[in-house]
Amino acid sequence: MDMDNMLGGAGGGGGGAIGQFPLEQWFYEMPACTRYWTTATIITSVLVQCHVITPFQLFYSFRAVFLKNQYWRLITTFLYFGPLSLDLLFHVFFLQRYSRLLEESSGRSPAHFSWLLVYATTLLLALSPMLSIPFLGSALSSSLVYIWSRRNPETRLSFLGLLVFTAPYLPWVLMAFSLVLHGTVPKDEICGVIVGHIWYFFSDVYPSLHGGQRPLDPPLFWTNLFERPPADTGAAPINTEIAAAAAPEVR
């Protein structure tokens, strides 16, 4: 089954370079943050499948991180979606699709999208001990799906070719599908929706009600990490001299 047709309506990027294989083209068309996250997710599952590492080394635990100094867990908890399986394929598909769409819509600089990831991962890590969610990849992916769905309310989607709906219903359709598939309430996805709604409210709703203030925009120091200030080429003095030379002499 063509995964891209399973949930139609949210088109990706354009064509890739001539001579590239479809998989290679798909990989290099992804923007930077999405490409690194997708790659790390697949590599992590392969390493677990090959018994190089175990899931017990990857999940987030407050005690393991801050008392035993296992700081890698702050990252690996967002990278492991399970062993190589059809379920992992679904997760990778939704991860790269909606992460990519959000990152591409945030502009050429990765500053805004990377700051969204910092916000979402930080809040999810804070909520994890209270909700007993050891792996947070699905929650983070759900946050991105929710934000995209609210920003594209008129987009029509079809799920498995059976159910047609508009984008704002997408997170709830995916939760219902997860409930049917696994038989448990997907509290990680619910948590992701809550985190995504906070970002959506303060980035898309709050500014129009409070004179354009955007409290969740990246701070200047973060933006400067990704965007270099324009270089001083000396064009202004040259233009001034040309203008002065062209001006008529006044006596």
C-alpha cells in the first residue's frame, strides 16, 4: 500500500535531483531537523533489533538522568518507537510527513521549528514522570500533527481510503486508530495534543488578541545561532557617492 496515499491531502515537497533513487530523493528533500530526527529514529530501531542496545537503555527516567547522570535518555526517549515492524513504519511516516510540513512552513531558517522542538520536548519531559510515559516519541509526533492540523483547517484528508474528514480531526482519528490497534487509551498522544494546543494557542490565537505579542517565539540568542546578520558590503557609501556626483551643482 502506498503510504502517501493512505492519508492524502497534505502534499510534501517537489521533485528531487535527476538521477536519484526514490528513497534517496525522499531523504534529501526533507529539511534538516526532520531529516536528522527521522534518521536517528530508524537507526535506533535497527540497533535495538540487532541487540546492540536495549530499550531499557533508552527510556526517560528522572532518577536515571539526574541521579545516575545518564543524560542521553533526554534524547533517546524521543527516538525509539518500537522494534522494526509495520507499527514503526506508520510512526516514521507520520513523523516525517507532518514534521516536514511544519518545518517547511516555518521558513528557510530552522530557528523557529527547532525552538518548537525545544519547547515541546522540554514540556513533555516535565510531564513524563507524572503520567508514567517512558517513551515520548509518539507524544512529540502527536504535538506536531496537532499544530499542523489546526493551521490547515480546510485541508481534506482520507484515512485508509475509508474515512474522509478535515485536518482538525486528524489527531482524534489517529487516537481512535491507536485505541483500536492496541486496546489501551493512548495517553502519550493525548499528552502530545495538550502540548501542541498550548503552542498553537500562544503562537496563532494569542497574538491577535494581545497586540501581536508572541510569547513562544524563539529568543534573539536562539535566532542568532541559525541566522547570520547581513554582511556590510559597503554598498551604502558607494551609492551615496554616485548620487552626489550625479546631483547638479547649486551656486
